Amino acid sequence: MRRSMIRAGGASVLALALAAPLLIASPANAQSGPLPYDAERGVFTFATGLEQALPAVVQVTTLGQSEGPSSGDNEPRPVASGSGAIIDAAEGIIVTNNHVVEGGRKFTVDLTDGRIFDAVLVGTDKATDLAVLKIEAPGLSQIEVVSSDSLRTGDLAFAVGYPLGLDQTLTMGVISGLGRSGMGDRIEDYIQTDAAVNSGNSGGPLLDSRGRLIGINTSILSGGGGGNDGIAFAVPSRILMYVVGQLRATGEVKRGTTGAILGSLNAERSRDLGLGIVRGAVVEDVAPGSPAEAAGLRRGDVVTRIQNRPVSNAGTVQATIGIAEPGTQLDVVYLRDGREGRTTLLVAPRADRPVISGSEAIIARGAGVRDVADGLQVFAVEGGSPAAAAGLQAGDVIRSVDGSNVSSLSALGRALERSGERRLSVDRGGDTIRITLP
């Protein structure tokens, strides 16, 4: 079955077997049972907590220049629609997805009470697919935000948004997994849920059973038809609140670096390294003079934990570094020759250098490249980087830059150090692909 990542655009069934009698005698003991119970109506319900959040879930419409022949009307027209969540009512701050507002000239926000307002774009972050809008409006509601670090697989989860042209819609599922990454070209540390998420849900909140925001719905994994297959992903509040804080303060997100060039551990790399695990981030190289070198990391080390969080692949490490202020010290656990080691890794301010060079690999505009038998192969692409924006993929083999063949890492580094766009020719699965690298 062909799988494809689709940006937010079935239904989950909760089967309950209750062996003991429920306590339903009065409102005082109604919450003592396995599920919240409304004794007056005689039904199980999560409405009490969720209803407080629903007025803060909005519909976001992006207007831009429509495609096709011009009619002489220069007014922007709707080009995209999604959802959003008000997280600061006093300031009118709304969080949504970057892909909902991308390319827009104007933005409108529809509230559940029927009011509509023009919105100002505060800032966007492609690396996490988040954006912040602001509206001036009285009487707004807001959603309480809680830390996603307390989530557990099996927790109930509720997705809210405006899918497929419908009015505000609530769906229920569970937290299917945590720390999901390796599914795209962004900074990824997703919450996975089976709550139904479809086109139009993008940017809407993922709530816990008390109606508190734990994530922002951003994409689904589909079997090819483009519909909901019960696998949806949300940006966790841990990442969300850092990004929103940066966007509100400066309009952009400034990230640090460690100088470690990382690749994801897989079965093939695990065999090469003589390991018995297939989860982790492989240190492919370390830039001279970098914090990673100072921390004692070496080529071939496998990072298994960072900040006491298990590492699934390189995306886990990049997500942690991506929301760490420069100057932050990160605790790292790694394997070297089968033995566990520990170190502290400093996040340094990112220098305005398009190329970071190691002895056996380089990071060129966000693409990790190493010299293999077939040529200069891309082994990793940083989320939100110029390489990711251009469509460069892991596995691509770079043959030329601006029409000149490149056969060594040093030659590639020199070609990509120069400012301005560069035209790459890459070999992808036997096909020649032309890529313009910003």
C-alpha cells in the first residue's frame, strides 16, 4: 500500500467493559466512576471540560492571488482554509499551521459565535509548520495549554477543527504514540493519534479529556486515497510554546547548533556498527572546534538519549536542539564500541555559514553529505533548512553544481559556500533531478 504524508487533510470507537457498578447517585460522586457521568441526563460525557475549549477553536481562511486567467479583479481570494486555536484571549493570539497561511496576502478568522475578523500574521516557522496570527476582538475565549511531556500512550485525545467544509467538528481517539519523527523534512517530535483528522483540521488543537491543549494537528499518514486512516500527527505543546514565544517576541525563530552531523540509525547502519539496536542517531561527523567536539563526541557514536528522552532517530535530536536556546546544556547518552557514555552538549549560536565541514562529512545548507562509493550522497536533511525547502532528499547523490561536476566534499563545500541560488543535478533512484538550492 502506498503511504503518503498529507497535511491534516476512521472514526475511533471506544469499547468499554465495566465490571463494577458505577457511582451515579449524585454530582459529588459522579466523577468517581470509570468515566465522567452526567447524572441529570443519564449519559457518560466529556462535554464539561471540552465545552470550555470549543469557543477558542477558530476557522482560518487564507486569501491570495487565485490561479488562472485574470478577471481584472485584484482583490485576494480564498486559497486555503484551516483551523486555529486562541491561546491568549487578551492579546488575540492564535496558533495555526504554517502551511495554512503560506503564500497568503490576507487572513480572516471566523469565531464560533458568528463573528469574523481580519488577522495579522505575527510570524511563521516552516521547520515546525507553525504560525501565529493576531486579531483585535473583544470577548474572546482561550484554551488552557498543558505540557505534552506528561502524556502517555493510551490517553484519550480529542481533535477539533473545521474539516472538509463542515462547521466545527470534534472527534475522539487515543494517543497512539509519542516522539514520532522521520516522516518529513521538518523538525519532528510528533504526537500520534487515531482521532479522525482530515483536510481543514490543519492548525486545530489536539485536546486532552479535560479540554486542555496538548498539541496542534498538522498532518496525517494516508494509504493513498487522501482520507483519514486513523494515523494523525500533532506538534506537541512542548515545541509549540517555545516557537510561539519566539515568534511573538521577534517574529522569527532563531536556532542554535552543536556541530554534530547526524544520521538516523537503521538496520543496515546497525549491522555496520555491530550494534543490536535499530533506534538512535548516528554521529556521522563532528565539525572541528564545535561544541560536539568539545563534548567528546566522535564519528560512529550512537546517541540513544537526549535530555532524558529516548532517541528514535536523528529527528529526535534535531527537535530537542531546535527548541533549545543558545547557551543551553543538553545531557546526552551515547554508545561507543558497545559501551555507554554520557556527556553534556552545548547549544551554540548558529553562525551565518552555509557549510559546516567535518573530516568525512559536511552540512551544506542543511543537507548532510558524505563521500560514498557512488559519489557525494545526502544522508540527512535538516527540517526547515534551504535543502529541505528545495526538495533535496536523503539518498540523493549530487553530481554537479551550476553545471560543474563535483567529485569531493571540499569541492562541494566551496561551491555551496558562495551566496545566492545554486542549481544542483542529483541522481535519485537512477533518475536525474534538477534542484535549485536557495
